[in-house]
Amino acid sequence: MYSPSVVASSTDSSNNDNRLFVYEVVGLSQNGNTDKINYPLRRSGNLFITVPYGRMNQEMRRIARLGGKIVSIKPLNGEIPLQMTATSQPTQQASKEIEKGKSMTQAQVKAKDDVPVNIYRPSNPYLGKCVENYSLVREGGQGIVQHLTFDISGGDLRYVEGQSIGIIPPGTDDKGKPHKLRLYSIASTRHGDKLDDKTVSLCVRQLEYEHPETKETVYGVCSTYLCHLEVGADVAITGPVGKEMLLPKDEDATIIMLATGTGIAPFRAFLWRMFKEQHEDYKFKGLAWLIFGVPYTGNILYKQELEELAETYKDHFRLTYAISREQKNAEGGRMYIQHRVAEHSAELWDLIQKPNTHTYMCGLKGMEDGIDAALSAQAAASGTDWATYQKQLKKDHRWHVETY
Ligand code: FAD
């Protein structure tokens, strides 16, 4: 199945030349971290570090670990400075671009383009088969939320963690036209729940609401179709789509995940990739922190597996719940995700400022404002304007939002 290019490493046998590159680094203090690094060139607070080609990856990680940020890379005798962030890892493709003297930003965009998109379009969807459809809501929980798995072995559908697929429900809308596709975040890793590269899984909540005028209960078309889909039934799939929620290749990254309800889907894929699967090219050693908002304990989707992971990987995975109808916030009101973020805002703010931290938000549209407010207050306490800071995080591809 799909396998993105692996990061270059010092053992990369394809590059045994002696070329040198100069990293321009900021954020390493004069008498603190730099002593540990022990690099010679220094000018106006910035460090200029000469790195052999074969050690580029390791040095990037080391600099990031010490809190530094790489602002440019250039060949020792070259002309063109290469702009980049400290979290970036040079992929084989990127490394080739460096050799050619192209900008690292260009190389990164190219690497992103390796992500598969729109293999199947609505005019010609892939017909998958439902092989699993089970409830994720336990006793005391509200609504219907299902975990669905589709067999995709008969085609060319492939995807990576953080992407979505489209589902076209059968039948026609009230104008007699075929239903349009609905997007769903993929809840499995690229290898699928059975690790055989032959399936894709979703986590779907049946939309149910009271019609504002007629007061009748209305059920969503596609979510109802999926939640009640029989095992063995065919389903029309499009995509994959989406590059907003991709997981960085950096194994030492800090990954903050803020989820409400089915917003857990991409994070299940992340966590399964980090901790449940074994890969040659990705061995997660950083910190993953999931803050998960649900109404009742019975609505904690994938509860048992999440708690097992948190127990087994104590040093690398932290799990925090906000259970709105059962827990109280500091003011005695319902405990929503933004209250948990506010409670942990000092720690979160420290983490967010690290150059290799990525923050992801997925789920209900309404969750963004409260979270912004909580982080804004914390940032302001250290004299930082959150809106400006967040803009930069977005530019650096370290702030990822998918709400619906
Ligand atoms: P529809 O029949 O299309 O009805 C939806 C319409 O009902 C709305 O457009 C609105 O007009 C109306 N409506 C809804 N609520 C109310 C209300 N309270 N009062 C009045 N009118 C209302 N969903 C998941 O369950 N899991 C996922 O992982 C997931 N991932 C997504 C990822 C992305 C990128 C996006 C964009 C959406 C995602 N969704 C996910 C949502 C999903 O795409 C559908 O929107 C959802 O399932 C509803 O579709 P439906 O066909 O059931 O509802």
C-alpha cells in the first residue's frame, strides 16, 4: 500500500559524499544550550552550524530538542539560503532539492504532494464492502455512533492518517438529484484496522435533530445510512481528500490533539500509528496529549483502547477527558473541552512554543472559540498576542483545524 518516502538518515547509503551545509539557528542561549551543542560560528545572536550531509537529520532533531529553530540552510559554498522550520525533516526528495540548491519550502510542498488525493471521484466512486459496523456508545451514552470498516482491497484506494473519504449515500435528494457525497475523517491508519492494507475505517455519528418549525425529529441522510449499514453491503467511496491534518514525520514531535465526539477519528489513526503498529521509518518517541470532550462517560469513543495506551505508554501518551454532563468546571458549570484547556493552559502554552509541537483540533465547529480564549489568556500573561502567534503557527503548519 501507500508508503511515503522515508526520511534521510546518516545511514542513507545513497549519499556518501562530503558536502557540507550551514544551518542558521536562533533560540539557543549563549550560556545554556549552546554549550551542549558546542558549535563554533556565532554572529549577532544567531548560530551558524556547519553540518555534513549525512548528519542533517540528526542535527535538526538535536537542535529542535534543545529548543532551537533553524531559520535557513545553505550549502557551505552555495548562494541560495534555504528557508525552513526546525521541525522539518529532510525527506529523500527534500534532500535531493537541497543538493540542487532549491528552496526547502519548495521541497516541503513537493513532499506534501506525495499524499494521495482524489483517486476516486464522485463520477467514478470506488465500491467498497462493509465488513464491520459496531456501536461505540456504551451504557449511559447518548445517540448512535458507529465504527465502520470497509474492504477496499479490490481497487487502488490508499490514504494516510489525517485524511478523509467521501461517502455517497444511495438515492436522490428532495430535488430528485443523486445525493452529494459527505466527508468523513478516516479513523484507521494507512494499514487499516486489520493491518493488511485492505481496509479503511470511519467513526460516524447519526445526525438527529428537532426541526425548528415542525418539531419533528429529523435524521441525517448519510449518517443514518452508514450507521445502519449491513455488513456485506456495498458503499460508494470517493477520495481520499485533505492535507490539513497530516501527522509530521518527526518522531520526537509533541502532538497535542483536541477532540470532541467523532473528532477522535483522525487521532485514533495517529495514536494507532504511534503506538499500536511497528514501522521501520516511524518510531514515535515524542509526546502525544489527547484532550477529549464528550457528554457522558458512555460516549468516550474507543475508551478501553485509549486507556490501555495511556497506561502502557505513560511517558509518551497523556489522556485527559472533559465529560460535560458529568464533570464540573471551576465555576461549577459543565466541563467542556475549553475548560480543560484553560485548566492546563500554562503547560499547553509551554508545549505550543516548542518548535516541534503540532496542535490539532477536530470535531464540533463550536469548539474553536473557547479554546482560543483559554490560550489567549495564557499567552497574554507572558506578553504574547495569541491571534498573531496563532497566525504564525498556521503559517508554519503547526496549527491544524478540522471542525464540522
Ligand atoms: P444531512 O442529511 O446532510 O443533514 C445535514 C443538514 O441538516 C445540515 O446541513 C443542516 O442544514 C441540517 N441540520 C443539522 N443539524 C441541525 C439542527 N440542529 N437544526 C436544524 N438543522 C440542522 N461526521 C461524522 O460523524 N464523523 C466524522 O468523522 C466526520 N468527519 C468529517 C470530516 C470533514 C472534513 C467534514 C467536512 C465533515 C465530517 N463529518 C463527520 C460530518 C459529515 O460530513 C456529515 O455532515 C454528517 O454526517 C451529516 O450528514 P447527513 O447526510 O447525515 O446529514
